[in-house]
Amino acid sequence: MRTIGVIIREARLSKKMTLADLSKLTKIKQDFIAKIEQEKWRELPEYTTVAGFVKRIAQCLELSEDRLVLTLRRDYSLDQKNLVPQKEIATGFIWQPKYTFFVLMAMTLAIFVAYIIFQYISFNSPPFLVIYKPVENEVIKSRYFVVEGKTTPDSTVRVNNQTAYVEKDGRFFTEIEVSTETKEVIIKSVSRAGKETTKKVIINVQE
């Protein structure tokens, strides 16, 4: 496999031209032409500049520009430079605006997925239920008294099978009638998904 350095050198010698002669014709430094023939890519400017040199050399030596540039591309990449300019290799990773877009999109998607998961868990979890009144073993000395508490908003609350009023923040209350035979208050909260939480409070009703 003939490399670009061999092709240029053979074409130059066939025309009985020295490096100085070719440098004078192409206006390219003699040292650059020598390094191209020797394929010392790391000692030359970036790829695009070298490609321009090769095109001018091809014109002076009556070689095919396209074929010579293709050969340069192959040989240049074989030197593990992968056609990347040296200044980009030196600076390493460079943050670009498109990366910011992708990061923002990924964050937005992650937040959206987390929100959906949270809503799903919340919807399918039993409602929380806190009873403020009555307290355990409370003595009730009247026929009617108010039951108060707090639950998950949008839940339905029933106290001893009697519907309680639930406010927007989840607080609820209702007045129930009891007798000496009433030994407990059963409070049940049912979510929109049909999940329920039940609590029982022992009371002591006295007349």
C-alpha cells in the first residue's frame, strides 16, 4: 500500500524536482513538504491546513487532488489522530450548547417521571387518618358530641356509618349521637382509589 508520502516523493523525483523547487512552486515551506513526505503528522499544522498543502502539491506535480486528499485522510487517521485538529485534542472535552439542551431535557423527563410515580403511589396508598376528638377512653357525659380529625384531602369519612364533612385541607368533623351502650367510635376514611383506613376509639358514655 503506497502512502501519501511515498506518492508525493516519487512524483517529485520523477519530475527531477528538489524539495526547494517544490517549495518555490507551491509557496509552502520546504520543511513542511519534507514532513509530509515523511508523514510526521504530529509535527505539522492541523489537518485542514495539511489538506490545503496537499492540494497545492498535487496541482504542481500533476496528481489527482481528490485521490491524494483521500490518501491523506487514510494515512492521517492511521496515525490515531482521527482527523481531529491538534488544538481540540489539547483542550480535551469542550462543553457545547447542545449538551445543555440534552441535560435540561433529561432533568425535565426525570422530574416528570418522578411526579407520575409519586402521584401513582399517593393514589394507590391508604389515606392517613388522625383523630383529635374523642381521645382514647374519654368520658362522654352528653348525648351528642363532635368527632374531629384529619385525613387525606378528597377522601370520604364516615363516623359510626355517619358521613362527616371533610374540608379542603383534609380536616373533618361531625356530630354523632351516643348512648350508654355505645362503647367505641369507628372512623373510616376511604380514598378516591377505594383504599381505606379505619381507626377505633374506645369511649365511656355516662348519663
